[in-house]
Amino acid sequence: MRKKPLVLAAACAALVAGTLSSPAVAASKAEPSAVQAPATFTHPGAGSSRAQLDFVRAKVQAGAQPWTNAFNQAKNSSYASLSRTPKPRAVVECGSYSNPNYGCTDEREDAIAAYTDALLWYLTGDDRYAQKAIQLMDAWSATIRDHTNSNAPLQTAWSASSWPKAAEIIKHVYGNWPNAGRFATMLRNIYLPEIINGSNSNGNWELSMTEAIQGIGVFLDDKAVYDKGIALFRLRVPAYVYLESDGALPKTVPSQHLDTRDKIVNYWQKQGTFVTGLTQETCRDFVHTGYGISSISHVLETARIQGIDMYPEFGERLRQALGFQSKWERNLEPVPSWLCQGTLKRGLGPITEVGFNALHTRLGIAMTNTQVITESRRPAGSNNLFVAWETLTHAENPA
């Protein structure tokens, strides 16, 4: 098995973003603050809180919409099948775009299935779902030893974004999980080393990594791991979503050495005109852009659950990224020649609910384009990578 360096530097990078207010969001007057891991972690606390889950359960029991349709969507999916057989592998090998695909799809989908089952157990009280989640997690923790090939870091991040969501519910609410310790060891020894040092690839890679690192930190009650994920997040988000207040050029991550305009333009998919809400992958395609935006929203939400409100620092970037992509996703007007050479590859995916709920439902911010996209596509399902059932968990959720 390959040995990978494990670096747990907990120092946070310098903050750079706008401040958030309601009902309007301001993008200026950045005020640095030292955000660290909480003194005590809140459980369950990855993705959704107990209060949020209780809100959903009450809505489903009352037959209210859109939660009931979203619940049925999850319950009737293959991920919720009680006859599902885990497909663990000792070595998961994933090349670019999962070619080769030796266990890649199986791992990601078993992780989503474990989360789906844990969620359904919480909402229904049917122990069969909890036991199925445990079966899936136990099968992988007993088997997997490594991730290999070029997509190993991203594959690891995607899977490790779902595993903690399942594990948090099962360990801290259901209980009766004898192999929880072995699962924790798997996350620490097999998953973390692949992602803990981040990535200099397209920004969605490192953003997915920060989500996974944060979730693992919560499950392990490990402040150093949690802080490492937040430190990566602090540098990557301003380098992924552009605001006019950033200046003539987007911000960069120092390790990438993007020290000339030409290098930055090339990294931003050859886009040379920078406008608020544009992301580093907008001109690549909206699918990958959605991955990045989704992970930003997930990290902010988990941080809030842990008692650390990072929306004042990063909420404006999330709002603008959602709004810009949602506007062009709606395809209401011709794409101007200055934007991605006049051609956009749409396909945003089921990724808007969490950010929209945080900014619109809780903070009262008007987000017209994001609202149209979000509400017209309910219930939001799964992208079969690391996003699942977010209409169910976050639609109009004030908790």
C-alpha cells in the first residue's frame, strides 16, 4: 500500500471575504477573525443538525410538501433498498473520469446508501434502515486499505463526504454500533492521508476535500483535523469565486504559483473577463462548478452546526456564485461573447438547496434566480457522487 504524508497543520490562513448582513449582503470591509474548531463538537453535526432533522421528521409525519415528495424519492431510490449488498474492495482504483473504475462507483454509492439509510431511520424509526447503514459501513471498514490512480484524491473526498453524515446519525443517535471504532480508524488511516494536504487541481477537488476533512474531524472529535480543513477552505473559496472587490484579478492559492495574469486566465478556463459570481470552473462546465458550490455550502452549514458562523465571511461569495450560475442556467438570454467565448455548458445539478436555505430562508436575502432554479427542480435527488436528498433535509428549514 502506498504511504501518504499526513500533515495536520492547524494554523488558519488569513481571512479574505466580505461581511454578510440581512436582508442585503455586503462584500466589503473584510474583518479577519480566528475561527477554530469548537471547544466541544456537536453531534450529529455533519451536514444536518438534530434540530434540522427533527423539523424534517415533523413535516414528513404531517404529509407536508415538498418534504413528503422528497422523502418518497429517497425511500424509493436504489440507495434505500434493504436488500442492497455492500461491494467493498481492498483497493479502490480510479483514473480520470473514473477510467479505470475498480470500485469507484461502488464505494461512492455505498457511502450515499449508508447516509440514505441513516436518514430514513431517523425519519421513520424503522431499525432495518439503521442496521443496513451499519452493514454498509462495517463492510467497508473491514476491507478497504487504499485508493489509487489519478482520481484517488477526488474519489476519496467524495466518499468521505458521505460517510461521516451516515456515521454521525448512527453513532450519536441510534447507537448500538460495535464497530464504530473500526470505522473511525478507517477514516483516519485510509481516507485522511489522501486528502489532508489539499489539491492544486481544479478548485472543486480541494473544496470537496475540505468538506470531507471537516466531516471526518467532527466524527473523530479531532480539532486539528477540523482546523486543517477550515484552513484549506479559507484559501480556496476566495480563489474559486470572484467578487469585484477582489480587484482586477481573482485571488489565488499560494501553492499554485499563479503569479501572472496569463497563468490565472489559463487556470480560469481561459476566461479573461472577471465579474462578480464567476467561478474558476464556470467556463469549464456547470456540473463541476456545482460540485464546488455544493461543498462551499456544506462546509458553511456544518460550521454553523458546530457553533461557528462563517456566513458573515463567505456568504457573499456563496450567494453570488449561486446567483450567477442560476441566472445562466435558466438560459433566458444569449451568452455574451466575453463570457466563456459565448458558450456555456449548463447542468448545475441538485446543489442549490443548502445555500439557498441558509441565505434566503434563515437570513431573508432575496435570491430570485437561485429561487427559481431551486423550487422548479424539487425534489432534488442525488448527483450519485456526494450530494443527496437536500430538498428533504434543507428545504425551508429554519433550524
